[in-house]
Amino acid sequence: MKSLITIKKIQDLLLQGLNTSYVDDETSRRMWWASLEVVQKEFLSHTTQKGGFWVASPLPALTDKKCLTKMKGWLWSPKGFPYFQMDNAGFLPVDHSIKIKEDSNFVRNYKVLNLNTKDGYEPFLIIITTNFQCLLTIAGEKDKRTLLMRCDEKSLKTAIELIDAKLNQENSEEALNFRSAIKNLGDLNINHEFENSFWPSLSTKLANLIPKLSVQNATKNDDKSDQLTEAKLLQAISHEVRTPLATIRTLISSTLRKYSMDESMRNRLIQIDNECNEQIDRFGLIFNAAELVNNDISPSNQLARINLGEILYKLSPVWSKQLKRRGISVEIDIPKQLPEILSDSEKLELMLRGLIDKNTRGLREGSSLILELQPAGQKLKLQLKVKKFDNGKNEISNKEYGSDIGPVLNWNPQTGSLQLSQVATQKLLASLGGHVTQRRDTGLTVFFPIADTEYI
């Protein structure tokens, strides 16, 4: 039996025998963004030739419209990974992704293939044209990454052969298309000038990204001030996102009241309204978390008696309807006549919506969300658990992937989405009187103090 060909295996083979320096995850991402700009703006954008192909993972990487429309492409990406959704810009400069998304004349000319978990999530890109060839990737382990740029004939040949073998293992039809694209190129002219100029150009690009700091203000630039700056920026972004979404909801509401329309159009507008509302709630939660970090707020002393069971009963139909659209079921177990807790009703509702979103985003059709509320001594225990299933209805692991980017957000490469970090989630729930515990494969558990007990 032939060994499984993966993107990670290709990266590891290219890394063998090289003397290279390593950087942390954040630095590698900056190097990746800068490298893409160098490749596209300073080289590919000057080519007038048609034809050629590219292969990438886990995002298209190329953002130059001319490259994407003139060249064939193959993209290995996680299942359900929406193309150029705003939350999916982990390895792309956001401004480029917006430009392509808003271009109504853009024609997608590439095949999307399912990324295997063994492929890894490190960015990979190979571009082959008659007069320009380049392989670009981030390789290595966590916080020990390196940027590889290869354009020599031996490396390119090895990578192309392995990609062909991988396609042949997974999709024989696309393997034939890939070989056809190679054959149509004919002889390649290796661009040695590119190899000589890439690294100096990258160094210049990276140097321009570094903030200008004097010795005096550098000493003041500690971790705390960095966190506060990021939190303020998130607050501003959250506000700017929610404002136009609220305006859209107002216009939709007015349109539904004033104009007659067929049922399909009405349902579409209602669907848009629901999506806007979900994003408003989502960014409202991010705003609250950023405010918590920005002001270093301790648990509120303005908590009031509320009935958590009634809140869950009120919200459960909304969650059921929302998740049903994605083929996810909701199971709720809430006993009657539960004691009241101490919390903030309005903020807790927003937090609960956020927890549902965080725990169900990326779930496949057939999965289930289980929500349980029950007494636990002098507290109420709220549990959110999920049963994940693959397409064959086989239960799969609840293991989560993701890395924190700052004090508030976490980026999950499996779903390509930004969510609240675990630390931000814990702080938010603490400000609402809750104490959260989270263990791998056991879901999320939150304890709330019963109102009759002394609140500490």
C-alpha cells in the first residue's frame, strides 16, 4: 500500500537538509503576508502571459485578480470552509480579500478539494508558468516556523510529482486535469533573477512593517499597554461593524412592511435580517470582552436575581431554528422550579448566544448540541456539550483547533473563524457571576451562584 501523500509531507521533504532560522507563529504570519505581496505585486503582476497553474492550502493565497482568472488552480481547504469570508483571513491581508469579494466580474477558476487533518494548516503555495515558477510555504512546528521559498528545478519537480501523487490518491479526474495543465505549459524557463531578488525585497517589505520606536517609548511598550491598545481597536471595529448591520436591518424591516412581494423574496430578506442580527450579537460580545480587558473590570457588583431556566426556555426556540438551517439538532434538559441565580440578564443572554455560536460553528450536518441545567450544591450547573458526526454519521472527536491572537480573540483554522479566546470567555462569564471549566472532549461547564447564597 502506497504511503499517504500530504501537504505536510511535501513541506517536510522540502525542509530536509536546509540550514534555516526559525521564528514564532506570529512572525511567520507576517513573513507570509509580506511574501505574498512580493510575489504578486513585484513579479506576477508584471507578467502578461496567459496560462499556468497554482496549487494552495488552506487558502487560495493569491489575491491578484489577473492571476486567479488567467491561471488554473487547485485548493485544498477544510470542509465547509467559505471562500474569502471575512473571518477567514488568517493568512491573507484583509484588504485584498475584500477587494476580490466585492468584484462582481471575478470568475473563480480553481477546484476546491477537501483538506485532510494530516495535511496540516500551514500555508502552502506553488505557482508554475512558462517564465515564472515559485514555491512558497511556512513549515515547522508550533513557534518554530520557517519560511521556505524554492524556485530551483529540483525542488519544483519534487513538489509537482508529490502533488500529482496526492491528487491521484484523492481525485483521479483532477489528477488528469493537473497533468494536462503541466503538459500544456511545455518547457519551463527557470527565472533565476527572481531567486536573487526575492529575499532583499522581502527584507525591505518586513522592515516597513516594523513600528518606528525610540528607546524612550520602547521601554513603555509593555504587554499590558499592547493589550489595551488591541482591546480599544477591537471596540472601535465592533462598533463600526454593528452600525451598518443595524442600518441594514432597519431597511429590511421597512421594506417588509411597505412593499408586497412573493414568499421567496420575503424569506430571503428575513434570512438576511437573521444573519445581520447574529453578527450584531457576535460583535456585541466581542465589544463587551474588549471593554472588560480595556477597563480591567472585576465581577460586577450590580448583579441581580434572574431565572436562568426561563431565559434558556425563551432562547431555545431561536437556537433550534437557527441551527436547524445547518442540520444541527438541539437537546435541552432543564428541570422546572429551579432557584434564581445572580447575574446580569441582558448581558448573559448575549453571552449565551455567543457560547452557542462558538460551540456549534464548524459542526457538520447531523451533529447535536446538548444543553443541560441542574442544581449543583449552592450553585446551578450549565453544561454545553456537542456530539460531532461525520458524513457517515460516525461520532468524531470534540478536539478543538485554534490559536489566540491577542487577549480577546482566537482563530480556528478548521472553520476559518474568529471566536472569543478561552481567557476572554472566562473573564466575561466571571463578570456575570459565572465560573467556567472546560476540558477536552467534555464541552463547556459554567457554575452560577444561587441568589440565596452569599455572592463572593
